[in-house]
Amino acid sequence: MEKGAFFCYMRTPNPDSLCMNEQEKLQEFLATLKAEHRDLDDAISALSQRPVPDMIQIQRLKKRKLVLRDEIIRTESRLLPDIIA
């Protein structure tokens, strides 16, 4: 844990809430993940349009895309508090 993150953790009454600095970092990280996810989608589409598509490369890109999707979901869940219904 970074020094600033520890200070933020100790300062807040609810340790689950994030400091603004952490939220901003997570927002930037989320934007990066989403951009990479879109880029992979474009790359998969381009590879699929070839006369002889490289199916192994397409599968690798699809797996990476799934990993990114999972990371996006984890990051979004850190940004949004749990709501008890």
C-alpha cells in the first residue's frame, strides 16, 4: 500500500470509501482498460476480415479481451459503493 493510500485509509471514518486521489487514479485506470478493450475489439474485427484469418491470434486476443472485461468489472465495483437493497 502506498504511503498516501495508507494515510487516506486511516483518515476516513469508513475504510471502504476511497479518497479523491484514489478515485481519480481508478477512473484513469478504468478509462485505459476500456480503451484497450475497444482496441482489441477493432483488432479482432480486422483479423476476422482477412481472407485467411489467423484463428490462434484471434483466440488470444479474445482471451485478453475477457481478462480486460473482468478487470473493468473489478475496477468499477471499487469505484461504486455496495448498495444494500
